[in-house]
Amino acid sequence: MAAIAEQQGCTPEQFSRITQVCRPVVLRNLLAHWPLVEMRSPQAVRDYLVRFDVGRTLDAFFGPPEIAGKYYYDESLTDFNFERRTLRFADALGAILDGMNVPGAPSVYAGSLPVDEYLPGFAHENAMPLAPPSASARLWLGNASNVAVHYDAMDNIACVVAGRRRFTLYPPEATGKLYVGPIDHTMAGQPVSLAASSLPDPARYPLFEDVRDSALVAELEPGDALYLPKLWWHGIEATAPFNGLVNYWWDGFRSGPDAPYTALLLAMITIAERPAAERAAWKAYFEHYVFRPDGHPLRHLPPDKHGILGPLKPDNYGRIRAWVMHLLRGG
């Protein structure tokens, strides 16, 4: 395994260049000045957070002690090894603290909480200098835990605010060797790598052995952040009795409301089960028109002849989208 590249100090201009490369980078001490990060104990973190609490409810994961915070499928892949409970924010935070260092206590995990909804005013005191204004903060709290290896379809800055986190990353190119689980029956929305999230099992996951040792790893302390480009697989192990993380998701390169994942799903139903020779032909067209390894598909024509293959903004995005919607309606 190799360490993830690091940067001490990062201006918005430097960060913009980082996002163009689509490689993860550790941003050391990015948020060391945050009031939340300056809290030196789990109790101090709790007291700080409840100042902002407006009493909303959430779904928390409760895991039996034998899973040691590894929230995952059961053996049949039909159910999970934890239960979800609905409770108020303060009660979930109290359950996390009550279970610290108590033998036999369940592990508790509450995640992806929109800070502006649950803790209004928090973001004003703990401002993110790099994420765009559209990327609102989300809070993740829990005991020691081991989150299964998964990917997100958005760019991400993950900021450790309490405890310790170990991130293990695999690039998108490793997908075919990660033995990905169901995409429509997941723990928290995204599919997970069965091979990278389980104990080593070369007999069951032989292809994973080709990429196991190529993982990138980073250890983060409070105040440290990790830039995670979209589609990078990542597992997150929280190794302290109490852990907190704030993250920001956004897509800095979108031209409109539609997500690339939508195109992937549509391609599954229109192309995935056609004969191999036809799939290869469509792959050539996708390469030419979408991925463009040789440049613009109409580079041999003057720009005023590119039609809807011209720049998406200001008009061509809407024109292509209207055409697609017409076709989906059976037109």
C-alpha cells in the first residue's frame, strides 16, 4: 500500500488545480482553526454540538458488539448485521458517548446529517474555505467503526473533527476486480466492494489480489481533511472510541441537472445485454462521441457546423436534453 499525496496549506486557487487532476490529496491541518476541532474531549464535542441542536430526528445504525462497528451485509447478502433506530439528534449523540469503552455495548453510528437542517449556525462558526457554496456540510458521528469500501458520484472533502480515521482508497480502474455488491440493495445508498470490505479470501475473490496492495492509505487526525475525487473507492475506519467527521459533496463540472450515473443506468438497459460484437460497436461510438480520446468528434468541421455537438452552454444542453426526453417518451 502507498501513502496518499499530501499538501500543507491550500488556497482556493491551488485546490482548483487539484480537482482538475482527479487524484486524492490529504490536506493537513486545513481545519485546525475550527471551534469544533478545538474541543479536546468527546464531552466537549457533545456540549458544543448541542448548542445548535433543533431537535430533529435521524436514523442511526446500532450494531451488536460482535461486529465491532463493521456495518455490513449478513452472510446471505439479503439483510444487514445492524438495526436502524429513529431518535433525536441529542439522544443519538448520547448513545454514542454512553457506549464508549463499555464492554458489550452496541456500536452506534449516525451519518450524512445535513448540518444546516440539524445544527443551524454550525457552518457559520466552522467555515470550509475550499468547497463551493453549493456544497453544504454533512456530519458523521459514531464509536469505532469500519465503513465498507464504496464510491460516491460526487467530489468530496472529508474533514476529521474528532477521533482518528484511516482511509483506504482504490482508483475507478480497479472496479472490475473489487467484486461489487448489489447496486439496488445497499446499506446507505452506494454499492460496496465485497472483496475489499471482507477478510482476505483469494479463493472467493481471486482478481482482488491483483489490486489489494495497490491501495492508497491515509491516517487523519482532527483538523486534517482528504480530497476524494468522485468515483474513487474508499473505506473508512474510525479507530478511536468517539469519532466525528464533516464532509462536503459537490460536482464542480456539471453543466445541468442530469448526473452521469443516470446515463450509466440507461446504458445498462439499452446496451448491456446485446451481443458482444454489437456492444463493441457501441463502445466505439461512445469512445468517439463521449470520451473523445482523439479530441472533438467534429474537429474536421468549422465550429459553426458542429450543431448540437457544439459547446453545451448556453443552448445545446437544453436541446439535447429535450431530444432525450422525447425519445424516452417513445417519440
